[in-house]
Amino acid sequence: MDDRASASRLDGSLGVPQLDGGRPPIHIHLIQFQLVNRQAVAIDPNTGAPTYTAAYASRFPGGRFAGVEPDGSWGLVKYPRGTIIPGYGPPDDYLTPNADGALGGNPAFSPFLQGPVIPPIPMRRAGRTPSRSFLDS
């Protein structure tokens, strides 16, 4: 599996993409979860980026939104359609299920998975919180 991009499945329902091989894009405290599996994510051979990243970005509407101007000041920044807009939130409606049936406003992730499903190591199957800050298998 390419360690730069993988997806971890928690508690059977929450898919957490790990697009940079480091920490997942969630911040969790004081909750319990169980790592169910991991699976590789498709990588664009031209850019080296996960193909999900381009699909995710393509859903953003573009327009003027508060942000950092090129000179470092705050103002209304014009973002082209298909560009991730910092602070915008997920690109789709939060309460409308995506093709995977998940809520939260993100595109379905399952079409971007490839290769075998990899189970977690035995000590992670017991529902313990990972001992490191990223979701290891």
C-alpha cells in the first residue's frame, strides 16, 4: 500500500481519508472508536496526488470569499470554480447523503479506493485509541 494516501474505516461507517500519509483531517478527543480496515487510494500518475483531491476540489463553486490576499492582508478573494476554498466547509450539502450513504457534504470516497482491504493489526481490533497521532494499521 502506498503510505502517502490511504483510507481508514472507523466503526464501520466513518471513512477517514489520509491523503498525505500523515495525520487524518480530523481532530478527536475523548471518544472511542475502532479501526475496522484500511485500503489504498488511487493516485494520479501525472500529479502524484490522490485522485479524490481533484474530485473534491471540482465540487467547489468558486466566487468571492473571505481569505488571505496575495499581499498577506484579509479581504474578498476570488476563487475559480473547482478550487478548494479555505474555511468554506465541505463542498456539498451537509445533510444530503452522498453515493456512499454518508452525511457531511463530502463526495463519496469508495470510487477512489483500490486494492485489497487491509485489516488492522490485532492490538487495534480491540477498539483502543491509536497510540500515535495518525491512524496506523
